[in-house]
Amino acid sequence: MKHQVETQALPYSTIILHCLKYPAKGVVGLLIGAKKGDKVTVTGCVPLCHESTPLAPPLELATSLVHAKFGASLVGVYFSNAMPSDNSLNTYATRLADRISSVTSSPSILIQVMNERLMSDCDQDRLVAYEKDGDNWKETKTIFQGSNFLRGLQAVIQKKLYRELADFENHLDNPDSDFYNTSLSNKLVQVAEFRA
């Protein structure tokens, strides 16, 4: 089945900020959303790690915590590669997406951040979505929100709000770090006038 994937402004921005906080590293996170018919709407995300070779136990623990909180709303994985020119699918992200499919009993999606498009004045979509087709991941259609949304994202980047983002890896180093990024989400809504 060919899905269309739409990422709302708040999770889209959080994903981009995760990449900007660790520009020389690959990042991985979980996607929260809803599936209706052939459309998947990403309504939230949970940043997990910023290591190019993440360890399985922390990923398993984080996935269990997020699944316990969001249940069937756990719809997939996002990632970026460490090298801007690397457009290959991340093995850890695809394995994690397969794991989510088995836990939720529903096909998961995979979203890749195209690193070469990460610039503050970019006017094109930075995300590419994939879905499983047999044993392979195939690109699927993304619904892009356009230039109005990108202006808000540029304001967020100029304020360097990526410095405030915490992923699960940060949480393991400092338990006071909120890897759900509740406070950051509130700031994103205020600065960029995104709808929560």
C-alpha cells in the first residue's frame, strides 16, 4: 500500500533541530502520529540518539518507554546520516522501524532528513519518507507544507533553539533532561507561531 506522509510543523521542526544540534553526527528518533486510510500524519516525535552506531539496549528501552506512553500512535522512525552527501538508509533506523512494526502490529514509516538541504534559507522539503514494500524500503509521497511554514522554522533556527533540545541519550547522561522536549515545544509554538 502506498501511503502519503505529512509531517506537521512542530515535529518537523524538532527533527530539524535534532540534526542541527549534532551536525557532524547521525541522529535517530521516533515518530508519533495517526494513520487514516492511505495517509500518515506525523503529529510528534521523540529524539533518541546522536551516535552513528547506537547501542541496542538504550534504543530498546527508549522504544519501550515511548510505546508505553503513546501505544499505537508510534508510527515510525526518523534519521539523518552523519555525512551530508550520504543518502543511504541507516541500518539502525531500518531495524528499529521493523521492530516498531512488530510491536505495534502495523507497518511503520521511515523518514530521512536530507542533510544537504539543511540551510536556513532552504525553500524545499528536507524530509523524504519511506515505507516497507516486501523486504525493501521504497520512497513514498510526502505532503509538504510550503514556504509559510519554513519561515517559522527559519525563526526557530536563528534563535538557536536547537541548543535546548534533549534526546534520550542526553537523558541517560542527565535524568533531568526531558527527551520529550515539552518546554522546547512550547517555545517553538511561541517563536514560530506553530499550532501545538
